[in-house]
Amino acid sequence: MARSWATLGVDLHLEPTGSGVRKGLTDALREAVRSGRLAPGTRLPSSRSLAADLGIARNTVADAYADLVAEGWLTARQGSGTRVAERTPPAPRTAPAATPAREPGRPAHDLMPGTPDLASFPRAEWLKAARRALTAAPHHALGYGDPRGRAELRTALAEYLSRARGVRADPERIIVCAGFSHGLKVLGAVLGARGVRSVAVESYGLDTHRMLLTGAGLATLPLPLDEQGTRTDEPTGAGAVLLTPAHQFPLGLPLHPDRRAAVVDWARRTGGLVLEDDYDGEFRYDRQPVGALQGLDPDHVVYLGTASKSLAPGLRLGWMVLPPGLVAEAAAAKGRADTCGALDQLTLAEFITSGAYDRHVRAARLRYRRRRDALVRALASRAPEVRVTGIAAGLHAVLRLPPGTEQAVVQAAAWQGLAVPGLSRFRHPDAAVEPLDALVVGYGTPPEHAWAGALEALCRALP
């Protein structure tokens, strides 16, 4: 039986044109190489395979290949088949009167907050977990799936979050999402559908989160701030409150115990919702991390966490632990099918249940603590007017500067090849608090070998 074109060799799209089959094929191949559609080194199908694909004689293909070999477009060697010849492209012409625009160089050191040390991603352990997960995965796991996410991951998360963060959850109340921003977007849609018109937020925070809420038609109302951190006694006019209680971003303070109780009391009294961003929740260095706010009242607090800080943001994996009455609405707002990669979910589930996640977090905690300690020591000896504020936690530190110096220091840091933001970048435009001069230094981002150099450059930029 004749073999179908679909079973022969590699696919190659060609449309021979003009008079004569051989000439048309030769011209089409030559143009594909000349235009770059067939890159140098590309192995072409055998003459038999291409002839079967195109429905022409094998000798016609062989003759076309021979013509192009003679012209230098292709090469043919015994045992390696016919390939596109390596060619040196002509040097680009430059207009003598025009000076090409130069792009500004990348900073020598990235101290932007919010990203872990990506060079320390546990590739070997992750690969082992991926192999085990893929081997054990049932065939239906590769389908569209439950919009809440894979049951394996939701089960693993319920156990881990209960054990490590004090979250009260079961797998049926967890929805897997593509990071915190995705979860917040889903919740924005749910709140809007419920008639909520405004969400209280912290005076300092990420503008991208405020923009997501605004995009859902929700106003953002900045909460008051004092020396003890965010005040939550009365979020007037809001139907929900967004907080980072474990380690406030960017100021670096935990939510005061009295204010944790106050915001939960507000939610119970008014029927409002607390959206808990467990930012940096795993990374406390001077004591055991504070438990999740959700543990105080699972019926009024939505817990949101991600693998972005503990592993890598490129995984695009996060999770929401929802009050029972909110699960169906959030699942509907997310969509009818799971939008997060099933294989990555299965791998993370295996990574957690095998204990590899705990081992990685403990190692990362030690590594980041050493970096923060080095930062504090360097500032004490070389920039005594600059204070490190906030608790010993997370992947960033706030460096309080003398009043009126923030912009000058940010510019000096840029001259030293540093990418580092000032605190004013994170201030809510309607916040009724006095602006603070500070840098927000992300010490998690640089790879291990570059931290000493980044720290030296930072010290040179400080007053």
C-alpha cells in the first residue's frame, strides 16, 4: 500500500510555479533559501519524500537538488542528506550622514523589588518532579479541565497552606490562577457583579494592582497610615479591603495585631470582604512568620498566594482560598475551562508533596537573610544617615533617606548602573499622608555572585 504524505520525512511547504515542473521546483527552493524561510543548515526532505509530498517524479526532485547544489544554495553529503548551505550575509549598508540611534544600556545591577533570584531556581528538583508528575498523570489531565484547577494541586496546597501559613481551607475552596494579578482580576469581576463600587487599599502599594481594580470599574480608596502601619479601623465607603498583612509592600511592616482584628470585625459587621495578599509570607528571618489573616475568619477573607516569590514568576501559578459562598462565582468569572497549564500544576503538586518545596523555601530563606544582613552591615558602616526600616523579612528593604533627597539618590543610583526605585513610585495618588523619602531595594533579584558588586554600587550612590 502506498504511504501517505503525512508519514514521510519532514514537512516542507513549497508551491512550484511557472512553466516546467523542474524549473518551478528549483525556483521555489531557491527563493525559500534566499528569503531566509529555509535557514542555513536546515535539512531538506529526501528526494523520495518530497516527490511523494508534491506528487511528482523522484528524479525531478533529485535534479532540482543537484542544480541548487551546483549553484551553492544547497550542500549534499553522503550520510547527512541535503541541507541549506551556510552563507555569510552581506554587511548592512550604513548611510554616512546618519548616526544610528543607540538604545540605553541595561543597568549593571537590578535591584527592583518583587523578583527572586532566578538563578537559584531548583531546576534539577523541578525536572524530577515534572517527570514523576507526567508519568503518573492520567490521560484526562491533559484535557481542558476544571476551571478551579487540577485537584492534585488544590489538595497539595490545602495541606501546605494549613501547615505552613495557618490557612483554613479544603481543596474545594481553592482556585488556581495565573499569578496574583490574574486572581485579583477575577475577584474584581466578582465584586463588580455583586454591586461593590470601591475597594480600600494601602496608601503605598503596586499601581498595577490598583489599575486592575480600576479596570474592573472599582474605585480605590487609600487607607490611613501612621507609624504603626496601615490603619484598618473603618474603611469608609468600601465594599472590600486589599491588604498585604504579613509583610506590607513596600513599607515592610506586618499588620498590627489590633488592626488585623479590626479589619476582620469590619468585614463581619458590614458583609465586606478582605482580600489578603500573602506577599513574602514565607520569608521571615527573625522569628516564625505571622500566620495568615484568613485563619481569623475564612468566611470573610480571601487568601491569595503565588509561587512567584518562592520559585519564579515565570511559572504563572497562584491560588485563591475563597469563602464557601464565593467559589462558584469566582470559578465562573475565571472561565469555563482551566486557563493554567495542567503539566505545571501537576509538577508543582508533586514538588510540594515530595517535600522539595519546603527544602527550597528553607534554603532560599537562609540565602536572602544573608543578603539582608550584609545590606544592613554595609549601610551601618558606610551610610550611617540611611536607615533600614521594616521587619527582617521578604525580598526587599526600605532605606529611609534624609528628607528631600529621594530623587537625587535615585539619579545617583542610575549613574552607578543600578535599577532601583524610590518609595514615591508606589504612593497612591490620593493618599493623605506625608510623602516619605526612601529607596525600595530588592535584594532578591541579583544572582548570588553579583550581590557584593550590587551592594558596593548602592553604597556609592547613597548620601
